[in-house]
Amino acid sequence: MTNNDILRRLRYALDISNPAMVDIFKLSGCNIEQPTLLKFLKKEDEDDYIECSNPLMTFFLDGLITKNRGRREPTDGQVAKPDTNLTNNTILKKLRIALDFKEDDMIAVMKLADIVISKSELSALFRNKGHKNYKECGDQFLRNFLKGLTIRLRNTDPIED
């Protein structure tokens, strides 16, 4: 999945307006103008399409966390480290934080997308990459999570591209 696709699906699932999306980016310190945002939301084959880079996607997800959960103040000696490599696991983790989802919420969302997952399978997605039980989150899993999220929040099946 491309970052643009994830951005479009999140916008639809969470029912976020264009001005609200611009505000979410600003919450993380990224100033994006609405015309640029509209170019991110276009499909790959449309004119003026701009690819959403990993840093921009990180800004959006961090802004979403700040919007929903509030700004987190770093503790003494703690330095905020930017994500250098944005993976599906990181995206899923940030969405879980932003939406304040617990394990049962995540499992329920996946069930809405007709995916059955156990708590141990789910926890493997949130482990550190070097951990022996770490499992990589594939595009299809993330796509199904976003589909289940859309069903849960909008009470409707998402419109497929």
C-alpha cells in the first residue's frame, strides 16, 4: 500500500475534512497547504498527483495522535526520535495509539473485515523488529484493518478503488 492510499482510506474512515487534515499536519509541525493536500489525495494515474513520503505520513500520524490524545511532553533526558523507516507495523501502532484502541478493539475491527486474529498474533505485530515473535504487517492486513475501521466508524463498507 502506498502512503497516499493509506491517507485516502484514513480520511474516509475517520470522516476528516480537508481543512481538518491540514490542521492535523500542523499539529505535528508540518505546514501543508490545502492544494498540496489535494494532490496527495489524488490517485496515481491522475494529473498533479504527488507521492506522500514516509516523513509526511509520519507527520500526519503524529498529528492525529496529538489531535486525539493531546500533546505528549517528553520526560527528563528523553529525546523524541523521528521515525526513519515507516513500516506497516509502525503505521498500525500509531493508529492504535491515535484511536486509543486496546487489543479487543483491534480484534473487533479485524473481525468486521472478516479476519480472525488471536491476541498473540496481534501482539506479534507490535513487538520490536529484533524480537523472536515479531511478525511483519503486510499490506493486505493493513488494508483489512482500514476496511474494518471504516465499517466500525462509518457503519458502511468502504468504497473500493
